[in-house]
Amino acid sequence: MTALRFAVTDGWTITRRDLLHWRRAPSIAVITLLFPVLLLLMFSYLLGGGMAVPDGGDYREFLVPGMAAMVMLFGLETTFTSVATDATRGITDRFRSLPMSPSAVVLGRAGADLLQSLATIAVLIGAGLLVGWRWHNGLGPALGALAMLILLRIALLAVGIFLGLLAADPQAVVAMQILVWPFGFLSNVFTSPATMPGWLGTIADANPVSATVAAVRELCGNPGWPGTSWFAENATLLAVVWPLVLLAIFFPLAVRRYQRLNR
Amino acid sequence: MPAIEATGLVKRYGADTALAGLDLAVPEGTVCGLLGPNGAGKTTAVRILTTLLRPDAGHATVAGIDVVKDPAKAKAALGLVGQHAAVDEVLSGRENLQLFGRLHHLGARTATRRADELLAAFGLTDAATKSVRHYSGGMRRRLDLAAGLITEPRVLFLDEPTTGLDPRSRAEIWSAVRDLVRRGTTVLLTTQYLEEADQLADRIALLDHGRLAAEGTSDELKAVLGGDRVEVLLVDQSDVDEAAHLLAVPGLEVDRDAAKVSIPATDRVDTLSGVIRTLADAAIPAQDIAIRRPTLDEVFLHLTATEVPA
Ligand SMILES: Nc1ncnc2c1ncn2[C@@H]1O[C@H](COP(=O)(O)OP(=O)(O)OP(=O)(O)O)[C@@H](O)[C@H]1O
Ligand SMILES: [Mg+2]
């Protein structure tokens, strides 16, 4: 019982450390919050004119769910950088030498990163509403869509913690930042996988990001392309299954990696 | 019961052996200086004793608690200041100490009060609200040390606490360590500075290639080199041979390049005045004549020499 209580209170202490970071370095927080909005505006106003959307729908309606998933993907960089920085700077070792709850390090990280993603999503939704995006099926499904996004973020959290502990080098985030883009583009975020060469389109449909985006569009009643591949047809199911699979793989890996820091 | 006890600690990294069977016992309330050249295994030993690393073999207790079997309990009794400053760069000094205080399960108000006490004790009050990014290396190190002292641990581990500090900051840290010891904390400190071990440590353990090369008080270790010597620094290098000839006794040492001759100070002042007389009679001018105790540096070099001079 006390173990659980300390896991929560210590975890919150660590989450609050990140909140203090935002206050101490507000410019970084503002850039993180506004970057997806910048992308949304760039893609909808600079490139959006050339984009066809089924049923004469609005490209911005199409784009907002995709950008929301991109926010989750960008969160991977945040998780990775924080974990790798703490590992190299000796902060992780300091935590490990304190009589605090061992799971609090992960819980605190999860809390801080989820809060950051939620704040970024909130700003994106605000911007989306301003450029004409709406949810059309009522609040319930819209919250369901939010839950899908959070589920994806939680899965990426495990991935980020594992990779951060593995690399233990904050510089490696550059590699992550580069990798996030093919992951984002090889999906249905910006355009229909059906317009890609056949096999590439299938990969794009199979991308976990695509599943989440398709599910969010469905739940919010935003336009999307009817898929032809098995992955596209079962997107809503996959939006739940994919993150759970990622979690099942990477959560144990991350825990093991953390426990093996004493090797 | 010793505050720190290690028997047969072994740690291997692939083919490298960082610790090859380390035995160590530090009595309660004393300071043990762990000395050794780079790569001797000092940090490895500290990391095992502070539960951060599992030994491949051997057994260790801190404050009577097995660090492998009961790390959680051991952590409550120990404090660690690692080799590299482990503080949050973005937060201020006070925020850092509050954070670590909270993680020691102090209440919010106690954590703040303790943070302010420590900031004052380490001369950081003026910089309390500044981001650590803007701290100098010495300020960072002092903050790091303060973070290790939040709950006045029963056993404190300091891994090279003063490396890179100016003499004044070093003296401040020394006096902080002495205060703690006075209040009953046992300290194990590793250092590259032999003077530091000489100043602070009751006993010194000399580590080399993962093994204890020697152990004892500073005086005991210096006695390894055969005690005090009378050392003569001549004005003229060409006089060295004649001086050596006149002073000839067993244990005479000559350093031609430095124009130095030295003999064991068997009868202390009598030996000294004998040397002065001999040189004066032969009209050999000397710059400096003194009784000198071997420094720990010499002991260190002697005991950790990889090539034994022929
Ligand atoms: N994580 C590691 N992986 C591989 N080898 C390691 C690791 N940590 C230490 N070693 C090796 O173990 C040996 C002892 O290292 P250790 O850091 O304990 O030495 P040290 O006495 O603290 O040295 P220094 O005075 O330079 O801090 C070295 O040969 C080092 O290369
Ligand atoms: Mg070291």
C-alpha cells in the first residue's frame, strides 16, 4: 500500500519537475505547442489547394486528425530526449540511489509527457476549430477519438523510454527526429495511401499511425478515403490493437532495460 | 560492526576486470580515503556499495544492510555524490534540492527549509533561484554535494568530490565533510588528490587494478618508503658526486639532474647537523637542506608503479 502511494507521490514529484522545466524555459514549451499548428497552417494553406478529398470534403477537415496523430509521434522525441538526457547526466543514477519508489521514474515521465501531449493537442484543436475543422458526431465519439490518440501516445512512451535508455545519448535524438518524418509521411496523415504505388500504399495502411488517424476521422465524422487493403478496412480495430502490441513489446523491454542498468 | 564492509567484490566488464576481489572495512564514524590511479576501480566500488551496480561476486554491507539483497533499505541509510554532477540543469539550485528532498519523502515545507539550510551552508544562497545552467563548475559541484546531504545519511559516499574545484571551494567541502563526521556520519571518499586523503581520511585504501595495494593510516603508508629523509639541494650540479661520496651511508639516493642528494634521517636532527657540517667542511654550497617526510604522492607512485625499476 505504501509502495503504491510512494509510486504515485514520487511520480508526481518527477512530473512536476518537467512542469517546472516548462516554466523555466517557456520558449521551448511555446515552440513545442505551436509547431503542429505551424504544420497545420502550412499544409492546409500552402499545399492543401492541390489536395483532393473524397466527397468534395475540406482538406483541413481531413488534415486535423492526421496532425493530432503527428503530435503523438513528435512526443516520441520528447520522451526519448528526456530519458537519454537523464541517463547521461547521472540524474537517473541519482534517482536510483534515493530511497524513492523505483516505478516513480517511469510514472513521472509518463505523467509529464502525457500532459505535454494533451496541452499540444488542446492547442491544435483550438487552431483546427479556427480553420474550420469540426467534430460532427457529438462529444462522446470525439472523446473516444481523443482516447485513441492517448493510447497511441502511451505506446510511444514505452518505445521512447526503451530507446532513450538504450541510446543513453541525447544527441541521438537527431536520428529520431529524422525517422519520425518517413513514419509520418508513409501513412494516411497527409494524403491517401491509395495514391501511392501499391505495395507502398499497403505499408502506409499498415502503419500504426494510419490506423489511429483513420479511427479518429471516423469517430469525428471527418472525410477520409475508403481503404482497399485489409489494414484500412479494419482501421478502428487496429487503432486499439497496434498500440497494445507496441506496449506488449516495448513496456517489458523498457522495464528490463531499466532493471539492467545495474549490470 | 563496520559501517562499510566489502569482501571479495568482483566486477567484470567483458574481458576487463574492474574489481578483482576487493576487501574493505570502514569503522563507523571514520573517513576512508579510496585512492587509486585512473581506471583502478574506485567508481566501480562506489557504485556497487551504493546499490547502483551488482557485483559479479562478493558481498557488501552498508550500515549492516546487504546492498545486493536489500537495496531499498540500504538506500535509506546512504548518500551518494557521484563523480559527475548529477543535478537538473534547467531547475534552480533551490528547486533541485526541493526535488531531491521530496524524493527523500520530506514534506513540502521541510524540503524547502532543508534546501535553504543547505544553500546557506554551501554559499549558494545568492544563486538559489538561478538556473543551474548558469552555475560555475564549482557551484554545481557544491550543489551536487548538498543534494547528497539532504537527510544527513549514516554513510556517505563521495566520488572525487573536489576534482576541478579551486582551493577555496575545496576547503569548504572539506570542512563540510568534517562537520558531518563530527555528527557521526561515516564517509568513504575517492580522490585523485593525495593531499585530500591526507587531510580528511583516518585510513587510506590504495586501489590498483581492482585490488587493494595497501591500506593504513597516512603515516603507516609513508613508512612504507622507509621514513623521513634528510634532503640536500646543491647549488652546483658538479658537486653531486663529491657530496654523495662524503655522505655515503646505506640508503643514500642521488638525483644528478636535480642536484639532489638524500639520506635516511636515522637520528633526525643529529643526522641533519652532521650533513650540514660535512658539507661546510668540504666547502660545498647548498641551496636547501631539510628533513622531509615522504609525500603520499611518492607512496602512490611507488605502490602503483606498473614497471618496477631495475
Ligand atoms: N560501464 C562500463 N563498461 C565497460 N567498462 C567499464 C565500465 N565502467 C568501468 N569500466 C572499466 O572498469 C575499470 C574501472 O573503472 P572505474 O570507473 O571504476 O575506475 P576509477 O578508479 O573510478 O577511474 P577514474 O579515476 O578515472 O574515475 C576501467 O578499466 C574501466 O574502463
Ligand atoms: Mg572514477
